[in-house]
Amino acid sequence: MFLSVFDIFKVGVGPSSSHTMGPMVAAGRFLDALRDGADRVPGSGAPARIEARLHGSLAFTGKGHATDRAVHLGLLGFAPDRFDADAAEAALERLEAEKRLRPAELPELGYDPASDLIFDYDEILPGHANGMVIRAFDADGNLHLAETYYSVGGGFVLTERELARQDTGAEGTNVPHPFRNAAEMLRMARESGHSIAEMKRRNELTRMDAHTLDTGLARLWQVMSDCIDRGLEEDGVLPGGLNLRRRAGAIHRQLMEERGRNLSAPHTVNDWLSVYAMAVNEENAAGGQVVTSPTNGAAGVLPGVLRYWLEHVPGAGPARIGEFLLTAAAVGGIIKSNASISGAEVGCQGEVGSAAAMAAAGLCAVMGGTPEQVENAAEIALEHHLGMTCDPIKGLVQAPCIERNGLGAIKAVSAASLSLRGDGRHLVSLDACVETMRQTGRDMDARYKETSQGGLAVNVPEC
């Protein structure tokens, strides 16, 4: 399966790519399956009622991640990439009052958001920790259609059949540079003389023209940048019940004042990195528009590093933003294909760890790094997130998630800087690090994989 830069980076809404965006997409896909009618149960009548059941991590942290709202909205026809918050609220109010769905090209369907969405805390589906089953019944209660969906991280959604037959190749086939892992990527870079970004660009151009690619990359950065700006302007308390205050705006104002008076200590650059990243994740926690990078929970790391490069590094400029994003996407594709970017599957090492690796690779590339140095940067950043658990308090993507993005951005910049001080030769390869992350995630106790049953989630009071 070819993973495009627009698969790794998706415009969506907070607070979670796997728990909000994924279920919304799955619900929309189920409506499409109803319209298609190919897999309906023979002999059943027209669909009349829908029921959805959340399993595993989707059940345990569903309320905190707004999974219930996401399913309702998906069944109401909303999608993450064209989300209208005001229209969504109005639609949810109508659904609560009427308990009816009126999807285009389908009969009116019964759906009570209070009783037809079931949180199943007992059964974890075999394909992935983030599983959900949606069923449609006819007027007599006979099963009309059923489908199992898995939200596998970063907004990616697969049916049970798709999961069973998915191709794990990082760049897929029928592209000029079909690398499946970092070793192949480096070999192809040496043989072709191209940078990682150039190889990724050539692969993308087999699926789209140059204008579409460049316009899409520009839009990704615009959404990321706008998200940072909104986060730096907002104050107040984040929703969800933790009473966690937004901090990015106040910190940014302090930094601007210190800069104007020339009071900043050298280490204050870490505060700039953190505040850019935290601004994004505060917006994400509030349900704002973000770009999966590669997930919502880790959406602040890469934009924070990119904004830092543009505004604080001499010689930086917008002409190379595409190079940054393409390089990062190549690394993200390798990690997703050979391990995971899902916190419910491998813990936060798969989210913030992957984001830091991608950001380190992108920064190293635009600062003149060779492919070997870029691979080294990604490896350093990922290696020092290995074993990181996902233990959100109250199931909210707030604590420790927001600050964790700030520290991930700092690690990414440090990793890129260290790699640029060397010649690319190093002991631990990126591929070995990715495999270690996969094994660590496999062995990690489920309490520490986005279930809010362990770690900070049980040791810190919720109020």
C-alpha cells in the first residue's frame, strides 16, 4: 500500500485522530456501504435502524476523546476534513431530539445516541485495540448489514477484510523508489543521487501532478501554522472536566516581552519550541482543526519544529517547507508500515516518538543533512522515546499529552543537531529502532496503551 504524504498528514479535528477522526470516518463509510448494498444479509428488508458498538481502547477512553460525538456526527454525514463546528452542534441537537438519521440516498433510519451507541468494555476485537462494529437492522429487527472497523492510528480506518490483506510496504509498488524500510531508502538514495524528499516527491508524482502536490503541501502548512496562531491567542480552561488552563498564550506573551527587552537566556529557545507545539495541542484538546502529524495526540511536535526553523534559524525560508514535509512523511511511512503510530497499539512512543522522528528528519534535511544524517536524526529522536506509555488522565488528550508535545519538539531539534555534527555513521539503525518499538508495544501492558487504566491516569485525581 502506497502511503502518500497526504495519508501521513491529514487535515482533521481534535482531540484524537484514532478515537475521534477514525470513528467519524468509519461511520461515514458504513453509510456508503448501506448505499452500495453489496454485503447486505440476503432476505433482509430495507435498513431502518443503526446500532454501533465500541470495543477496547475506543470504549475505555471514548468519552474523553469524544468518540461518541464522532460516531454520531459520522452517521449524520460529517467528515473530519470538511468539518463545520456550528453545523455539527445544530445537527447533534436535532439528533438528540428526533433520534432519527436522514442520510442522502437512504431511507430514514432510527438511531438513539443514548442507547444505540454501546461502550463494550469487556471484549477487545482481535484485529486492533481500536475496534468498532456497526450494524443496520430492518423494520422487523433482522440484521441487514454489519461491518467491523479498526481505527489503526493517524485517522486511518480499515475494515476487518482490509486489515487482513493490507500490504505493509512503506512506499508500495509501481513507484520509482519503492523503499519498504530505512535501509532500502538509504540504498536507493545512494544509487539515484536523490535526497529523501526528492525520492518521495517522485513517488507522489505517480499519483498526482506537481501542482496538486505543491498546493496540497502548502495547505498542510497553512493549516498547521494557523493552528499555532490560534493556540497562541487563546486563553481559558480546556473542556473535559480537568480544569486544565491553556498556557501557550501566556508563555508566548512572556517570551515576546523578554525578547523585546533582550532578557532571554540561551536555553529559552526550548520555551519557544515548547510553546509552538503546546499551542497546537491545546487547540486539539479543544476540538479545533489540526493536521495529524502523524496523529492528533502528537500533532504539535512537527509544526512546532517547523515554525521554530522558519522563525529562529538563519537562512530558513518557506521555499523548503515542502522538502521538510516530504522527508518527514517518508520516515512516518516507514514507522507506520513496520511498527505503528497508534497509542492504543504501542503507547505514546508510537505517537510523540514517531512525530519527533519525523520532525528531526525534516529539520535535518532542510539544514543540509545527507540522507544518512537524516536517518540518524530520526533514529536518535525515536530511540529516546522508546517505552513511553500512553496514560491520558480522564481519557482526555490533555495531560500529559500537551506538554509531551513540547518536549518531543525539543528532542527532535536536539536529534537533528546531533546528527548534523556527525557524518551519518551510527550504531543503532532506524530500522532496528522501529522494530524495537514494535516489540516494546507488543509487550507493553494494556493498562498503559490509551485505556486510562494505568500510570498517571490512575495516580492523579481527575479534579
